[in-house]
Amino acid sequence: MAQSRANHRNLTKTQLGGVVFGCTKHTINECLSKHLFGLPYNHFSYVQNIDTALPLFLFNYSDRKLHGLFEAAGPGHLNIDPYAWTSNGSDRTSFPAQVQISARLQCEPLSEQIFKPAIQDNYYSSHHFWFELDHLQTNKLICLLSSFPLKPNPPPLLTRQLFHFPPSPHPHIRVNMDQPSNSEPIDTLEVEVEVEASPAPQDCLLEELKDLALTHPHNSLMLTVDQPNVPTTDRDEETCKIAGKGDGGSSPRQHTIIQLMQEVKELKAYGIENSTKICYLEEKLGEAHTEIHRLRERCNMLESKIATSSDTREIHLPDDSNLDSTEAAILLLGGFDGYSESGLSSVQSYFPSRNVVKAHSSMTSIRSNASVAKLDGKVYVFGGDEGGNGWTNTVESYNETDGGWSLCSPLNDRKGNLGGATLDGKIFAIGGGNVEVVFSDVEMLDPDIGRWIRTRSMEHKRFAVAATEHNGSIYAVGGFDGKEYLNTAERFDPREHSWMRIASMKSRRGCHSLAVLNEKLYAIGGYDGSTMVSSVEIYEPRRGTWIEGEAMKEARGYSAAAVVKDCIYVIGGYKGEGVDILDTVECFKDGKGWEKVPCSSMGRRGFLSAVAL
């Protein structure tokens, strides 16, 4: 019931046009009888994007046929039936990513030879394809399935005497139209036809074509006579009495009928082909309009940058030969730019003094909502979202000397939106979560041991937490505990090996940034449970209190913050639902407040990680 490969297309909720679910000959009946489809857990990243009425399809691995057309009767959830598709109904299901379904249109199942061209781009091997469908692929499949409606059960066959010819020397010989005799005269011709209470339109059309054939001007046998004592069938049947002589074999009438029926079939096939092409062209037109709009926005942004560059002379293309390796910079890792369907693996150095970026070798995988920490000349990035693979526990390190990436020992749990800090030669991964759980756990990487070990947990579960080290202690601030956003904060003292509550912020916030400047902690921006905010709160450890600071110029969350030369730089981020990823940078300095950097050269970026080099 599942694809054999883990990574998916990672379509967004708006890009998702339909979903294919899997089954076998052993599970298809349960899928249909329970009105429930399911996939393995690692597919939940897109099953959770299913809304009511989204088109769904069912692929049978046993005969490799696609069944449809179905639609979602509700949103996708985990474990709607936690015991589905098990041998005795007592084991936990292997397919917890589930959705309830209803039938939209009863259609004949499509063989893979028929449906494969419609979703060709989803095939990553000759026999395996991704189950996420975009709107174009969904429309193609709907057009195909609509062309093969489920045939109703045939009604009882009745014999109707359609043609009666003049008596022959052998009045008792009857010949079926499907088996004409070339050696014996024809007296009566019996044809088996289907009689329905409400004939389908195509059946009516065929009857009209047959009548047309009988009245064809070139038919020399067309003479109506009254013939008494002609046997008839039930009262609902019709009797046509045609005078003439049969020719024994294939007659002009039969040839005309067969020819017209063939033309009807050709017209129907032509109509199906045109319908599919129209669906395809309409979808392509919509995609073209969207792409044109996106390119116009991109063009306007670039023109704006060029104009600003001409006016301010502050933006230059980076020349590696002129960039001093000792110059203060901020390393930007991964994230999301709003253009690609998945996240980024790219890595750049941002030089605030010149307002330019320099590209480095990319990470080994796409990564957003990760955490980062620096130790002994290496930058460690851990956890996060690997695009189609979902939340990850992988860890990799960047060597500042040779610019290379190396894989490291993984975390114990898959998690993202976690905090990171370095203390006493060790790296701490703090809180975070995945689709199943929010963590209060803290994991510690000791380079001498070479693996992550669990250490003292926080008092609260914290997803989208902000963390930093200051004066030999680690601070974890805000976040989401699975029920509500938090204003609480706590501090880890390695001498006591315990977490201790400190004063709470005035506002709840998660997916915010935390930076240390001049012996003070700055909690910057984030989400308060209802909207993204621009507010800033400042914690003074000596006093043990939070005070309200100057707000940023722009509300943002999922941004990155780092301190360079007595300034806090907040980079990119996300402003809220329906708003593009931000391409702005703000700088804070004591006594000057927040200022927008005239125009950053890094473009749009959010959900990224950053660390000062």
C-alpha cells in the first residue's frame, strides 16, 4: 500500500491537486468498504494537506491498475482507524496517514499503460512513481477516467422481429442477423437487442442510425406492406414489415449500419482526445499566468535593486579576491526562498560591512528549520526539515578551513525548530519537535565521544524555541508546548546540572530569534499565537527582569539573527500567511536603534539558520 521510496515531491497545500493511495488485492475491499485510504507514516507530510473534496485515486499494486474517481470526505489525519489493514484487527496499522473517502464517479480501472503518460513526470523508476499530483496531472487523470465510465449491468435480452421478408419456399427457417446463411433463403430476420426503461443517449443514436439505414435512398428493398399473421413479441416491442428479397449474405443495410457505427466510435474517441487536450491546455495556461506573475515580481525586485545600487553605491557583486577571510561575516545555511518547491541546501557568507554575499559549497541535503552551533573551527547544523524526507535527525559539519562538509553522528530523534548552543566544548540540541511530539529533551554532542547523549531535560516542552549561551549558562526562551505559545524562559547551569525557571517575558512568542549584545539577551520578533510581531524584549541577567525594547521596522518570524561588531543583524524571515518570504535585513545598535540595511544582495530567505564566523 506504499511507495518504495521515501522522498516525495513536497508540493505545498496550494500546489497539491490530488493524491494517489495504494492497495493490493488483499486490502482493496477493506479500503472501499470502510471508505478509508491509508499510506505509511512518512507520507503524512502531504496527506495532512488533503482537504475535503480533493480528488483521490487508488492504485492496486497487484494488477497495477488505477481506480477512481474518489474524493476526500474530510481532511487527512493520523490513525483515523489505528487498526486498519491488520490481520486480526488488534495490531497497530502500518498505514496511519489516512483519509476518509467517498466515490465521486464510478469508472473502469485504468491500466498503467493508459494512465502512465498523464503522470509521467512522477515516475522515478520504470515501475515506481510519487503519489503527490499537481493540478495538471489530476485533471489529466480525471479526463481519462471520465472517458471510461463503469458499464451498467446488461438488462435482459429480448428478441424483437425487426425485418420481415416475403415468404420463401421454406417458411419456417429463421436466420439470426449475426449468423447469416448464404445457402438458404431468408424468411424472417431476428435481432437480439437490449431494451432499457430509459435508453442511454448513445443507444438512441444507434437506433436512429439503423432507421436511417432502412430509409436509405439506394436501398432497393424498401417497400412497406401489410402482412397478416406475423408473429410478434410482447406489447412493448415494435414490428416493422419490409417487403423485398434478401440477398442471403452481407446486405447493403448491414454494411451501412456497421460503417455508421464505426464512425460514431471514431467521433467518440476524437471527442475524448480533444477533452483531454483542452484540460491540459487550460492547466498549462493557468501555470503560464502564475509563472508570468512570479517573473514580473522577480524582475521588479531586481530593477529595484539595480536602481538602489545606482543611487546608494552600497551594493556590489562580490569579488572573492577582495574579500578578506578574517573579515566579520555571518554564515547563512539552508532555508526557503519562496521560489523552489522544496527548501534550500545552499550556504553563503553575508558580509555586513559590504552588504554582499559569497557562496560556499552546499550542504549534503536540503535543510530548513534546523539549528546551528559553532565549535573548534567547525559549524554544525542539525535536525530540521529535509524537504521531501520530512523532519530529520541528520547532522553535518562545515570546516571553515577547507570549506568541506562532513556527515556526523545523528541525533537520537527526528526533530526540527529546535534550539542550539555551545557550552564547555560541547554542543546542545534543545527542544524542538516533529509531527508526533514536542520535546523537552536536550541532547549533547561530545566530540570526544562522537555521539549525541541525552542530558537533563527542560521543565517545559518547547517547539520553535530560541536558545543561546551567555556567561557559562544556556538560556531557552519561549516556544510552543503543543497547546499554546509560551512566554516562559529557563536557564541551564552546568555546575548544578539542572534547568531553572527565570522571569517570564511580557509576551508569548515562538519561531523568534535570541541574541546576546552587551551582556543582555534580546528576544526578537516571532509569532505570538495570532500574528507575527516586530516587538523586542530584553533580559538583563543581573536584574533578572525583562524590559520592552525598541521594535523592529518590520514584523517577522522564522528569521535568523547574529551579532557582528556590536550590532545585531536580523536576516530575512516570514511575515505571515499569504505574504512572501522577506528579503530585508535589519540592524540594531545600542544608542541608534533599528535600521533597515538599504538593500540586501541575498534575495528572499526564511526558515534559515545563521551563525557569526
